[in-house]
Amino acid sequence: MNKTPFSEVMENVSNRTMWRSPPNLGWLECDLSKNEIDHLWKCVDQSMRKNPQSFKNGLAGNISYSYSIKDIDDYFFDNTITPLMLLYKDFFINMIELMPVLDGNLTYYEPKLERFWVNYQKQHDFNPIHSHSGVYSFVIWLKIPIEFEDQNKDNNTNTPLRSAFQFTFSDILGNQSYYTYKLGKKYEGKILFFPSKLSHQVYPFYNCNDDRISISGNILMSGKE
């Protein structure tokens, strides 16, 4: 019996095989426009000038300074967060539909930007692994004074993570998996939009006296009668 070339065997099996990938969730990564970034800086400036309200007690992180901020005229929610929620539904799933009804006396719930804050992270500060409350959350980097490569060039380890931001999740086999953002200037003005229960952490940076400035927020469901 003549032996069939392996290329033909492979092609034959390939034609009879289909791959299946189970549905899973992820996150969105978006570059903010100049108008959006200018608006965020304006929100920070206004909140800091009027009456800064510390937000440190609401955070898991060991961050030097965190302050509540207000979305002026709901501009960011209407022009950035709402489109991202719709895009998340198109790419993955509508997380809002998974939220339980907490009070039967309320007619409906709607998403609101209920928690909105700015972080000033100094060298050695870090945020341990944690998740957020609400339906969706986001992080935005306004200023990154260091580069991941510079922070880790003398870091003798097989897992360089100085100055990194990292998502943590379980894969289909139950193994713990990671997705790491190696932060540097190229991430200034970028937003990561993700389900609030997605675990993440922020690693410290070193040998830099400038602040790394980021903004975060949680989208919660607000009940209406």
C-alpha cells in the first residue's frame, strides 16, 4: 500500500475539522481625543481648586494621593463612556443585563458614573490585586513619567513588572493568566474599559520623583421610580 504524503493527510483532516472557541469576555482599549483629555484635566483642576475630597478610603491601593472628581456637565459619560458601553455590548456582552434587580419597587435601572477619581502615584506606591464595584470600570493614564524598559533594564528577574498594569483572569483550563501593560509615554491618553469584577493590579515604579497621574471610574446601576 502506497503511503499517502503527509501534506495530503493534513489537508484531508483539516477539511473535516472545525474549531470551536467558547465565548469569553475581555476589555476595550481606546485612544482618547484631545477634547476628551482636555476635559479630564479640567475636571481634575476644578475638583482640586474647589475643595479636594480624598478618595483613599475607597481604594484598595497604597497610593499617595487620590481625590474624587466630578464629570463636568456629564460630558465624559455622554461622549465616551456611553459609546464604550455600546461597543462592549457589540464585541462581548451587555453586562447590564446580568445585573440583578435589587428593588422590585423601582421601575428601571440606568447606568451612572457614580465613582470618579484621580490617582497621584509616587515611586514605591502600588495597587494590590483587586476588583471594583459596579458593572463597568475604566482606567485612564494622563501622565506617565517613566518607561517600562528603563525601569526593568537592571531588574534581574524572569518576570519584569516594575511600573506595569496587569489584568488577572482564569483560562479555560482553570489556570491563572495575565495580560500586562508595560506602561510608558505611549499609553498617555489611553483608556482601558472593562467589567468591574475583572481583577487587576498596579506595580510600583522607582527612581523617579514625578507623579504618575491616572483617572479611574466605576459605572453603577442607579434605580429610578
